[in-house]
Amino acid sequence: MNILMQGLGWILKLCDTLTGSYGLAIILFTVLIKLILLPLTVKQQRSMMMMQKLQPLLNEIQQKYANDKEKQSMETMKVYQKYHVNPMSGCLPLLIQLPILLSLYWVVKRPITYLMGVPEDEFWRIINALKEWSESNPDAIANLLSAVRVDSLDKLAESGYKMFKEMEIPIARFLETNGAIMQNHWITGSGNTYEVINFGFLGMDLSQTPSLGALTGFLFGSAQGLAFDTMLLWLIPILSGVSSYASMKISQSMQPQQAPQKNANGEEAPNPMKSMNLFMPFISAWFAFSLPAAVGLYWVASNLLQMVQQVVLNKVIHVDLTEEQVEGEIVNVKKNRKKRKK
């Protein structure tokens, strides 16, 4: 996992160098990830389109073997094998994106390690540089100590730099604001050049986590002392929820419509997907409220690119299966059903 985080950190840092903007770097990073996963996405889309073509046949099999679930599964599997369809192919891109999302969280959470490229055995250089700089800037260092919740810089080095690792975001912001620290001899003496990160994007600090508590207070009329940049960050989780819902609707519109399931009394059984359509966008927004805004921006960009991919691929991908072929298969199933009734 650490290798993946280092690789993603290198790519994100390269994107930041190319664009000169942390926000644009996140978006470019998302585009690159989508391009890497494009072959799997194409396979997923082709399988989905084939499933859509075959759905009338699958519905007929479902009705024919409504009282024999084992036989129903066997006949359905025969159809999948005959037409080389993998119903689980749509899960693979999602499974791959999960470790990418988790790794990106740590890349964003630990910018000094994965974006600036400072190895853990060099953290002492930053601490010593901060100590030396603090002699002429005691008030600024006091603000930093308050932000990282320690009473001395020495605390950052305890327990294998545990506190330093947990507080890399505020330390990185402080180094960016006070760039002279990076020119200190303790840091330059390593022979490496470490570039600071500017987390700003369209008036937002993407290293910050959007405040759900502040939004809740605002909705209930408590806006006193509420900063504009705090409110601006709310756009990320809101867009995350909206884009998640839109992407889901587009995806479902392109998926095959299955016949409604019925219970033993012949009544239509509840469809759990209907509740998922409302539940998942709220989960997406909640996660964006729980993570640094940079991760939420990645998720928003990913959803928007996913929608574009689905629409474009749906127009350019064609499957070698005609409605006449499917209709012929349905006729055979119906004939067999009549024979069984006799």
C-alpha cells in the first residue's frame, strides 16, 4: 500500500508542477486515473450493453423457471457463457478505485511525505529549521504549536514522529506561508530540493475538511462568525452528492431493465435499489464532509468524468447481437415452456 501511495503522490506532485494549481492537479490526476482504467471501463460498458440486449431473454427464463431457482440460475449461466458475458465485470473498476481512493486520502493527509517527498528520516531537519526560525518569530511558532496541539516542537519528534505524521497538513500550510524556513541550512543541507504545496483553489483551502457542524448550524440560523471560506468548502460535499446521484441515474438508464421480482403471493417484491438511489448520494456527501476537500474534489471530478465516459462509450461501442437473434432465443424458450406444460 505504501508503494501505491508513493506512486500516486509522485503523479499528483507532477500534476501540480504541470498545472501550477493544487485543485487543477487533483482534476488532472483524476483524468489520468480514468485513462488508466479506460480498458476496464470499456469492457464494463460492452458487458452492460450486451446484458441490455439479452435482458428480454433473461426475463423469459426468469418467468419460465420462476418456481425452480436452481434451474433458473443454470439456464441464465448458459446464456452468459454462450454470449461471453460476465455479469460481475462492472464491479472490477469499482474495486480498483477503492484502494486508489484510500491511498489518495493518505497522500492528501500526509503532504510532506508524499507530495513534498521528505522521507521520515529527514523530518528532524524540518523540526530543527522550525526551532531555529522560532528564535526570531516566536509568535508565529506559537500559532503553529496551537494548530498542531503540542506545547513544544520537540513533541513532534516523539514516538517515531507520530504527532508530526498526524499533523503534516497544518505543518505543510505553515511551511508554505513562511517559505523562508525551507531555505534554512538544516533543510538545504540534505542536498535535496523540497517544494512547498499551495493548497488554494478558487478561494478554497483543499487541505481543510468541510465542516458539517457549521452547515447544520447555518441551516438552523446560527451564522455568527461564519467565515466565507468555510461556506465555500460546502460546495465540495454538495457537488459530491449531486454528481453521485446524476452518475447513478445515467448508469441505470443504460442498464437492462429486469422484470420485477414477485413473492410467493404473486405480489411485486420491494426493490432495494430504489432506496439505494437516495441513500448513496447522501453517503457520498457525508464522506466528503469527513475527508479533506481535495479527496472530495477527486470524487466530484471522478463522477463527472464517469458520466461523460458512459454517454460517449454508449455511442461508440457496438455489440454483435441483433434483436432478431434474441427474439429467436425467446421463441425457443417459449416453445420449451409449452412442452413442459403439456
